[in-house]
Amino acid sequence: MNEFAVYLWGTPGGTDPKARAKVLAQSGFTVVDWDAEALDVLSHHMLRAMIHRPNAEMARQLAGHPALWGYHCGDEPYPEEQFPALAELVGALAQADPGHPAFVNMLSTAGDFLRTYMKVVQPPILSFDYYQWWWGSDRYFEKLEQFREAACLAGVPLGSCLEVNANPASESGDRTPLPDNAARLRQSVYTNLAYGVKMIEWFNCAAFFEQDSLHPTPAGCDAITLNRELSVLGSALIGLQSVDVFHTPPLPRCTREAPREYWVQLTGEEMRAGLVQGMFKDDDGVDYLMVVNRDYRVAQNVVVRLQSKWLGIAPWQEPKSYTYRIERFDRQQGGWTALRSSSFIGFTFGLDAADGELFRITTQTG
């Protein structure tokens, strides 16, 4: 993947494909479910297609089309006996069209089930769903930990499917959003980004758009706001490799704090709320820090302290001098704004409820 993906499960109503494509583009999507016969429509709106029910012959015919994103091969395959046939399809598509990925969305089941899937199918992207607002948040970060680890071990991008409407009743068809739907969706998106997710998937079209309509629901409007932020922020995140993820207390299940000797230390004003600390590197070895407020109700001030990267090693291995150049990413306009440079540094910033900030930290040694 060389572009951050924002994908909608399903296609809105209406018979005019040009009108549908226009609305989907205006809603901030980059990847949409689409018919292979109508790919040319997407090109005019900078959209790319997820093609369902693919086969090798279809892939050979579509391989050169600029509006093609990839091939949807399955959703939540179960049991494991399905994996060999899925692996055969994924392999056949890769041979017919090596330039576009086969896409499969997984259950949130980890352990041997996930390890077998990764070994047998060898997917080019690892996508999964865990709907924390429907199913409970107690295992949400546990799932992010498990699937991030599997994606990192395989060296493939991670995708995550999120609910458009956070109301648990919406799983049964109730379209009424919770009053704090926007804050809950923001928490889901930004905590996923801190875990290195490169593809945000919204489930689903029926919750995003009014029935048989191109008009977004109130919950869909909440997601549109986030899509617009992702269009800017995604350009900075797509080239970064997830290095580690830490949390501040109280620690969610299966997460950990940064060790005391780790060179980036966080504290928050509201310790009950907690922070997520995502660490990244780019291809040049430059460090990046993403800080996310875990709590979707409470804003807090964040204190970042950068200490020596060389704590705990032999003294002669530490450089004679070093400075950290810190820049904050502008999520509205794009680009980086310098903060300050020093060898031992502390800086603070405010973080709204469920919000996140991305920093670039360049180390200069002498």
C-alpha cells in the first residue's frame, strides 16, 4: 500500500453511478465497493474500486485499470478448513495481477486460528473487525495488540473495520445514534492509527447513508468529519512503520507501559483517562510519536519528556552531544511545524477527548 485507504462496506442506493461516485468522493472515501463494468466512472472522482467475487481471469482483464484498488475475497472465513481454498484464490489473483491486493476481512479471533490463517493464506493485507461499542471495550486493545503483532511479523499492512453507528442497538437495525457518537468514533479511529493501521473501514453503508438514498445519516456525518482528517493525516502515516505501542495507567487488558529507560515518556493530567503512545519510524530511520487520548469524554494536558536514547548502554556508546528536533503535524493543512530542540526536553500540549497528535522527532548527534 502506498496510499492510506478509507473504505466503505457496501454501496449506497440510487441508480446513477456518477451520482453515487460523486457523493462517495465528497464523503472522504478512497476505496469503494463497485462493479467491474463501471470502473471508468470512479476515475473522474479519484476513487478506486474493491471488486467482489473475483477470479484469475477477471484479474488479468482489470490489472491495468487505474481505478482498481483490489479484490474482495471473503469476510470472516470460518472454520480453518476454508483457508486452503482461500489461499488458492489469493495466490491465483496475485499471479494474474501482482499489482493489486487480495482482501480478506478476518474475525477478531486470534491465537492459533490467526497464526494458521497467516501461515496458510499469506494475505497481503491483514484486516479484522472488533466493534468495541457493540461488543464491549474490555478486549478492544487486546485485539489491537494481537492483530498489530501478527501484521508486523508478516510485514503486511493492517486494516481495521469500525462501526459507523456506535449505538449497540444499531447492530439490529436501530439507526438512532448515541449523543456522543462522534467522540466514540474519533476514539476508535485515532487509537487504531496509533497501532499503525493503514486502512480504516466503515461498517457499513446502511448505517452511513439513509435507506435508498445518497444522504448521509447523522452517524455518517460523524464519520465524514473523520474521513476528511484522514485524507490529510493518512499522507503522513502511510510511509511509517509501527515500532511499538505503550499506554499510560490505568492499563487496558494486555497492554504495557513504556519502560522507565525508554527515551519517550508520557504523563497525562487526568490519569484515569489514559493515553496511547504509538512509536513509528520512516524509511530514513527518523522517529515519530503519536499520542492519543484514550478517553472519549475528558480532555487532558499531556506532558512529553524525551530522555537519552542511550540509557542502559555502555557510556562510550553515547554520542558526545545530541539534540532532538520536534515537529508537530498539521492535521488541517498538512506539513510540519517545528517546536524546539534540546538534549533533554519536556513539552506539554492539550489533547481533546478522543483526539490524537502526530510528532516527528529528528535526532542530531555530534
